[in-house]
Amino acid sequence: GTPVKILPLLAVLESVGWQNTTIQMLLLACDGCEYDVIEQLIHSGQIARFLLIAIHVNCDEGVGLTVVRLATLRHNLSASHQLHHDFMCVLQIWTRWQVR
């Protein structure tokens, strides 16, 4: 088959000239890599660029989601975003806190 190049989300945004752009919505549904993407955005300080984040939450074994990892992710994401909907093991919808 044809090799597939996997890039971090921030590299993709930079490649299309969106490195300093506020993003209206980010929908993550990638069979377990959602948590890696969110963690990278949080640690890079870029998470606040996204106004609305919808995360497919897959609670199946083997996707790397542990109770501790989910709690840490929720805690870290809550610094910049507010959880609006939590359909556990299906979908979470977060919106950025309003800056006053």
C-alpha cells in the first residue's frame, strides 16, 4: 500500500497558514488518538485557539484511556474550556471560557 504520513495537528495548521488563527470548531474522532491530540494542544499552550471542541470519547479497552488519564485531561482542559455536554463513552462538547 501507499505509505501515509501522520502529522501533529499543529503542523497541519501551520502548513495551511493557520498557525495564529482562532479555530471555530475542532471535532476529534480518531479511535483513541483524541486524547493524544488534546494533550499535545494543552501542553503546547495552543488549546485556547479552539472555540468549540467535540471529542469522541471511546471507553473501549485498548485505546489508552484510563480513569486517571481521563480525569487529568478533563482537569487540564477545564482551565481553558467549559464542559457543556458529556455523553460518557460517546461524546464530550467543550467551549472556550469567555475572556472578559
